[in-house]
Amino acid sequence: MVSTQAMSTPLQTEEAGRLLDALLALRTRITRHAAARLSRFARDFPEGPPPSAVNLAHYLALRTVDLRPLQSGLTRLGLSSLGRSESHVMTALDQVIRVLEVLTARGGDDADRPTSDFESGPKCLAEHARSLFGPPPTGRDVRIMVTLPTEAAREPGLVQRLVATGMDVARINCAHDDPEAWSRMIRHVREASEASGRPCRIQMDLAGHKLRTGTLAPAPPVLHLRPVRDALGRVLAPATLALVADTSAPGSDAALPRLALPAAVLARLQPGDRLRFRDTRGKRRSLQVTQNTADGLLAQCEATCYLNPDTRLSAERMAEDGLWHALARDIPPGGFLLCPVEIRLHRGDRLSLTREAIPGEPARLDAQGHVIAPAHVSCTTPQALERLTAGQAVWIDDGKLGGVVEAVDAEGVHLSITHCRPQGVRLQADKGLNFPGADLGLPPLTARDLEDLDFVAAHADLVGYSFVETREDMQALIQALSERGASRLGIVAKIETQRALAHLPDIILSTIGRHPLGIMIARGDLAVEIGGERMAEIQEELLWLCEAAHVPVIWATQVLETLAKKGVVTRPEMTDAAMSGRAECVMLNKGPYIVDAVHTLDGILRRMQEHQRKKTSRLRALRLAGIDQDQE
């Protein structure tokens, strides 16, 4: 019991009275607002809202008020500032009210204040995380999710290493591979889990709508050979290429470019011969045949040259008289790589997103360099363009390129580029399109999603729901799962857009208590939608809101990405990984060094849980050198 003697001055007693009045009014407001919100979900809760839904409603009502002045006053009196009340809103509020009633000698009516405790909320969150992700590993509360690469379907050893190193959830993206590959991945995960004794759940993410740029037109085929030169332009090493039969695969590998010749011509050539030609600029050039290889010959060129399908070569051999004699003439080269055209856009340029699947092309210019027709590229989901209006922001390729809709017509949407690097940005095929805040009117589940859902319902432990944006979207998935006999399958709602962010409370309340539920913070798409500066703030608010709902969170996108892809880790990534420990699960994307990334993340999470739990610092004894010298 707190004594009123603790209030050393009349001013403190007066301030305590003002704070008590404010908190009582706040409690009334919270109760009223929460009841109004929950009444909209009466159909979802026929037996009454579960405690987690009630606490979320309380938290949402609490956060409609700027609590900072109130918090300052509570802190001055040495009381809880309500800053860590997410998982138990009303318990925290009532506890402070009771203390203030004692301090002010004002009795209160506890009849409408149900007795609770501070542990039930965190316990409920832990139970929900266990239901969704399975039991946590020994010594680490935060789970690790890994996106499986295609190799996982044919390399069980890779999956075994991932499970042994710390993977708790294997993620399969239905946008890639096929049911046969998925089946092999799942079998490898189940076998590795059983062999190691480490539980590992399977999450399968539905592909959703493919909002991407379409294909680009092919560029004119050309082979560019260039010798290595020093700073003065002197040749240090000739350009080398492989001469192969015209039945060989076209193109070039990482080592050598390839040029295809008719098989009959190739069979006659030998080291010492040469191929003479005029390149695309009319320059006289020759290729010297230097040696045989398993599939043809090697040749070298001492000068820069350009060849295309219209180039014609003459094969020659030096005779004993020291003169070159023709072996064959008018030889057509082949095997040219079909590369897409380059579309480079700068600020102020125009770009058309077309409804029709026309291969993309750069702007067409007249002889004076004036634009006759702007660059264009198609949208793989043309229905997404139907509701766009002038002024709508459009982001391409994870925010590398940004524009604003200037006009909409029957052909498509016409943009003005407003954001890119000073040197311009190269527009490529199959790059993501984002339309922040726009209601595109697309059905929540595509025909392919529904087809894939048959497999997911039969084989997965969790389903990842891409681009879910509304309560109605969640209802559509819940209904589809019910039709497939998967009425208790775990659902991970991926929050990727502004609209999803705005409707997140409704998304949670429409699902909580009906399916095991998790929220994935898809920081890549979300950052493009809302901006990087706001993303830093919003990811915190998402963690708080989900903690209030006792819903586990998956921290996703670019966690230790440099380590997973290149084998080295950056300092900012280490800090980000440490921050991720406030979620219930952290997702790693695939890469050649993914096992190393899992090992590193496992170590970081184990260390950080000794120091931090959600918003609460855990004051374990410091282990800095010399910190305990005063105790000696």
C-alpha cells in the first residue's frame, strides 16, 4: 500500500489529483471507443471478442490521444508512464489509477475494473507464436524463417544444414518453381526436421497479382570485341573469343564471347588461319585462329570491332609461298545473344505504361534529337491501370525510379519521371510496380492463387497472404481455406501497401481467434509505398500494435542480405539484425551464403534477448572490460 506521506509537497498532491482525473477520463474514453470498434466485428465473435481483440481495441483507443503531457506528469511522480502497456493496456492503466487514488486519498470504485495481471498478455503472445511457428529453440525465443532457393528441391544436404544451423520456418514462394519442386522441398524439410529433432514449419506464400513491367523489345544483335589496353591506349592483351558450330547454344559465358560458324567451315579451320571482315562501321578487321578446344576453336583480335548477322567473313590460310589463300567466302556469323533494348530514363522524361503487352522500347527521336514518341513498357496486370488518375504516384524497381501520372487514355497511363539517379536509371523487364495509396480494384486472390491454395492447404503449416489490404481480403482467404478443409491453417498477412497499413486493425480483428495469425512487415514494398523516412517510424508502430493484439510479427526484407548474397556482413546490417529481435520471427532471403547468414543471425538473436524484450531493456550485468573494477 502506498502512503500519502509519499507526497512530499502540496503541489505534488495537486498534480496527482489532476493526473487521476485525466486518467479516469481517459479510461472512460477507451472503454467507449473500444466497445464501438468491437461492435463492428460482432459476426466474427459470436461468443464474444477474445481477450486479445479487446486489448487491441483498448490500445487503439489509447493511441488516439497524445499521451506525452500525461506521461511527463506520471514520470515526475515516479509512476509508470504507460510506455510499455501494449500487451496489457487496461491492467497498466488501472494500476496507475489505483496508486493515484491512494496518493490523493480518493477512493475509487473497482467494480468495473476487472482484476488482471501483467503476465497474461506476454504469455498470450508467446502461445500465439508457438501455435503459428512451433516451439522456440532452446536459448532463443525469436524464430528464424528462411526463403528456400530452387536448389533446396534437389539438394537435401542444403536443407539439412539450414535446419541444423537454426532455421525454424522454411518459406516457399509460390511465385517460383512448381508443385513438383515444392513437394521435394517439403519432403527434405520434414526429413531434416525429423533427423535433427528440431521442429521446422513450412510456410507457403501465395504469388498474388504480378504488378511488374513487361518484356522489352530485343536490341539489334551485335558482338563487341575489345582488346585490353593500358592508359596510353596500347594493346596489352588481344580480345579472345570462342568459335563454335552454328548448332551450339548462342551467347557468351562469364569467360569468353562466342561466335557461331557453319559446321562445314569450322571443320576446315585450324590454328594459324584467319577470318577477315569489315565490321559494322566498315573497319577492316581480322580474327586470328589460335588453338583448338573441345567444342571448336579460339581466336583473337588485336583491334576493337563490332559484328552483327549482316557481317560476312572470309576464311584464309597462309600457304608455303607466304601468301594468304581463301578457304571460304561470305561466311555468315551466328549465335548472337538476344539482349533487350536499353531504356534509360532521366528526371523529366516521359514513360507510358501500356495496357497491351507490347514489348518495351526507348523513346523515338527525330533527326534533331526531339522526342517523337516517349519510351513505353507494358504492365503485366493491365487491370491495375484502370483506376489510376492524374497525380497518382508510381514507383518502379523498388523505388529506383519514380513518376507521377500525367494522363490516362485508352492506350495506358502516361508518366512524368520525377525521381531517379542523376545519371539516369535503366528500366528493365519484370521489375515491381507500386501505386501508393491507390485502390486498384483487383480481386484479393488470383486464379493461380486459388489453384496453388489446393496444394498449400494440403501440405503447408502456414500460408503467406501477399498484398492483403482489407478486412474483405482476409474474409476471402478464410472462406477459401474453409472450402479446402483448412479452417485452422496459420495465416501470415504480409503488410506491403499503404492501404494494408491503414486497414491493419480491421485485418487483425477479422482474423484473430479464427486462425493462428502472424503479421509480416514487408519492409521493401512498404518502404517504397510510404517512403524510407516514414518506414523507420512505421515499423515501430507495427510492432507495438501487433504486441497489443498478441499477434506475432515477422521482421522481413534485406536482413543480413549482403552476408547471404556475398558472404560478408555490413555494420548497418548487424544493427538491423539486432533490432529484429523485438519481433517473434525474422526472415532471411536466399543466397549462396544463406547457411552462414542463419548461423550469424542465430548468434545475434541469442545475445540480444539477454538485453531486450520488445520495448523493455533487460539490465543484465554489463560485461564491458573494467566495469567491475570498483568492486574489487
